[in-house]
Amino acid sequence: MILDAADLHYAYPGGVEALAGLDLRVAKGSRLAILGPNGAGKTTLLLHLNGTLKPSQGSIALDGKPVAYDRKGLTDWRRRVGLVLQDPDDQLFAATVKADVSFGPLNLDLPTDEVRTRVEWALDALRISDLADRPTHMLSFGQKKRAAIAGAAAMAPEVLLLDEPAAGLDAHGEAHLLSVLKRLAESGTTLVFTTHDVDLAWGFADQVALFKGGKVLAQGETGTLLADADLLRRARLKRPWAAAIGQAARAAGKLAADAPLPKDRDQALALLQAMGG
Ligand SMILES: Nc1ncnc2c1ncn2[C@@H]1O[C@H](COP(=O)(O)OP(=O)(O)OP(=O)(O)O)[C@@H](O)[C@H]1O
Ligand SMILES: [Mg+2]
């Protein structure tokens, strides 16, 4: 486990209990989607996973070692675990896109060449090289979102936490973001992201955690949990449509019980075509 949160409790000033004994385990190299209704505690949990918030009870371990909340501990933690906030306006602060993306790597005391390479890579990966010299406050929402993700990716963290990374992106932007995240995952980065989109989680995540009322209702393999009608009902989530098509095909005897369910549009369409033929 790269991150292990056990029995986390947290109440915001004013008394709202946001985490109520939450357990979450993040395996190294996994792509974990966090799903759950508004107010379930998803953002609050991410803020705990990089030390922005400290639980009133419970513990967090990073790579098997308990985290430390002193200055050195937090610096080391945030270097290894990056966080992309839901609202890019809360994250971007430098005058230009390039300055913003460079800020983190510059503070890692890396050689200048290495900083330049990382920043160029991140700008290119998020396809915002052409925006490098633009003021961050003059970008569209989706462009700001990409700039914020580029800044976190340029730090090359072991774990990247993303709060609603796809929300507000157009279809092309979302597909592109997922391909970038896939590349990061393939190069060994562990991904933890929140989303309200069960179809995105179904197609992209290998693990899901279903949040409800400040707790994890269930955590496990995406293919098992998001195909479990009873669990989805309890978590108040819709069934991913590709899973629904696959299960309907199974019920009609057109897909073997042990054959995998389609993961995305192309696979679902291929299945429908095969059924028609
Ligand atoms: N700054 C804050 N001060 C007080 N209460 C807060 C604050 N931020 C969140 N809360 C409360 O904590 C609970 C958990 O909120 P959180 O933002 O973690 O939910 P979420 O699962 O991320 O929801 P969403 O899907 O809407 O983003 C909610 O009841 C919310 O009202
Ligand atoms: Mg949230």
C-alpha cells in the first residue's frame, strides 16, 4: 500500500462531521476512483491524503510509515503526493501558465535543465504548450484545469490525487485528459481521483471506493463493485451503461457468463453488433 488511511475522523470548524471513521487503502500503481454523493467527504479525504487537513482521530501511513505533520514531514509528503484541486482558480497563482507549471519543480532544487525538461514535458502532455506565456487568469475553465494538472504532473509525484479532474472538460478534453492520466499510470504514478461519472470510473479505474456519509461503503475491483446492483442502489449510483449492456447480453445468452463486460463505447458497440449478426 502506498497510502493507508485508517479510521479517519474529521469535523470542520462549526461542527460538520465530514469523515466519520473512514478507511481507505491505496495500492501502489493503482487507479482508484472515489465515487459518492455530494457532501459524502470525498474532497475532505483528499485534503487528508496530502496533509492539508489533519484528522482528529485515526491515522495515515505513506508507504508503510506513519506520516509526520511537522514542516519537514509535510514537505516530504507533498513532494511524493500531489493534489489537484477541483477548482483551478484555487490552485493557479503565478502570472503565466509556464511560471505556474515551473513553480513546483523550481522548488525541488532540481538542475535547471531538468526543470526545463519537466515543464516542457508537462505543457506538451496537457497540450497547453501554446498557452505557456498566457496569463493564467485569462484562460478558459478547461484550459485552467489542464494548467493545474500540468503543474502537479511536473512534480513527478508518486501519487497524484485529483478532485473531479474531468468535470467541466469538453468530450475531447476529457478523452485527452484520460490518455494523459493513463500514460502517468503506465509510468508508475498511482492515481486517486474523485468523480461523479460512473462510466468514466468503469472504463478507467481498476479500483473504486464508494463513499457515503463520511465513510467508505465498499472498496474493491471496479468490475465487481460497479456491476453489483444491490451495492449500487445502497450507494445511490447508477449502473455504468457499458456494464448494463454487457449484463443484458449475458441475460439474453449472447455473452458468456465468464466473458468480460464491455468497458467503453467501442467495446459495447462491438458487442451489440455481434449480437445483431
Ligand atoms: N470548509 C468547510 N467548512 C464547513 N463544512 C464543510 C467545509 N467543506 C466541506 N464541508 C462539509 O463537509 C462535508 C463533506 O464535504 P466534502 O466537500 O468533503 O464532500 P464531497 O464528497 O467532496 O462533495 P461534492 O461531491 O459536492 O464535491 C459536507 O457536509 C460539507 O458541507
Ligand atoms: Mg468535493
